[in-house]
Amino acid sequence: MTTRQDTTPRTGCVIDADGRVTFRLPAPPAAARPRLLLRLRPKKGRPEQTLLHLDLEPGDADGRAHAVLEPRPELPEGRWDLYLLPEPGAERQRLRPGPRDLRALVDGHLRDRSSPVAVRVPYVTKDGFLALRTWLRTAHAEALTLGVEDQAITVAARLHGARLHDTATVRLRLRGTDTVREVRPRTDGDAHGFSFTVDPGDLAAGAPHAGRAWDAFVQPAADAPQVRIGRLLDDVADRKHVHVFPAINARGSVLRPYYTVDNDLAIEETVHSPTCPK
């Protein structure tokens, strides 16, 4: 039996601290006028609408071409699939990943960001292709540390793109409802850093219920829009199954903090089921 060889071009990339991404791949024939295509992945059942084309510059000494995605304009939030257009009118080709240099993103949480907060993270999809995860938010609260101990969840975070005021509150919203629990944050005094602690009593909302989730926000001032708390400012595109936290068992419920598919912070609530003695 013969195995079909994968001839999909391998594309490497490097990203700098400003979000500029340089893609490099084997150079197609110069006469073909090749381009890279970035396609914002549409929601299920929706047609594709947002496409971005980048010119591929001629190959350098090592025979590789490159295309540069500049920091501006900011890309809409979502997942972008990458394709090669070998020449005008040709069928597009999905790109396999080569080396990815994401070192500039590792300490991204240490740099304060202005509004809007734009984030880009190259990553490899589950089926092995190169893609780009982007976030674009007016403001963002970056979760720096998250601890679960003494029957409580403690989060330290930093606000980007906005400033905290004396009336700031952390708001935990029961997903799919108007139910909100407020927690007073402890601020660092620089109008950006804050922390808060949640215990099971803060989320009491009737009888224990399986499958509920509480989404975490900070409201910088009494009349300000809510800002989602999450962790976006590093090199991890999909955090949900990377950072797994212990749970709290109390009042018939099990509470566990987690990151959603969008890397936003939430607290999952399930019903506590005591184990039977052996």
C-alpha cells in the first residue's frame, strides 16, 4: 500500500510584541503572483464574509517567500484560517505549520495596553493546519493568577484599556440569566491592578444545580460598561484544557474555575455527589 505524500506548504511565522506577524514559506514561481489568504472562520451555517489578502514577497537567499501582517488595522475577533493562492484564479491551498516563534508573546501580560486591546496568537488547529486566533476588545481584564484554597477562589488581574474607580465592582453573572452577584475588589492603587475572592456563599442562587456557569466581569465604575475577565496576553490560543483548576465542595455544590473556549474566566457549578463507601 502506498501512502499519499502531503505536499501542503509548511509555513513558519514570527510575531513581535506589537502583533506584527511575518509568514515564511517555500517561494512559489515569481511569475505566478502568489498571495496569502486569511479567512475569518464563519459561524456554523453562515457563509464566509471576511477575507484578507497579503502579497507574498519574492524568496530570499534560502528560497523562501514572506508576507507581513501589520498590526493595523486590528482584525475582528475570531479564528482565521490561512491559505496559499498560488496564482490568480487558482484553487486556494490550506497551509500546514512550520516553526512558530512566539517568544514575544510569553510576557505580554507585563505590558499595559491602551484601548482597543488587540491580540493575535498563531496556533495549530486540531486537524493540523496553521491558523490565527484574534481578540479585539474595547477593554480587557487580564487574569494574572488564580488560586483555589481555603474553600475560596482568589483571582489577581490587571485592567487594560480603562481605569478603575472607587466604585469598581467584580460582577459574576449566571450565564443565560439576569442573575448577578457582586464582589468588592481589592485595588492596587494604580487604577489598573485588582484582586478578588469568591466563596460558595457569594454564588448562592437557590438550590444546587448541575451545569450552571458564572461568567466573570469587572465594572470599572458605577456607570461604566462591564469588562470581561480572561487570560489573553500570552502565547496560548486555547487555554480551556491547558489550565485545569481544583474544585471547591460546599453547600451541596461543586465550584470549579475554568477558562472558556474564548479564554474568558468563568466558574462552573455542578451538584456534589458523595461517593459511596467501599
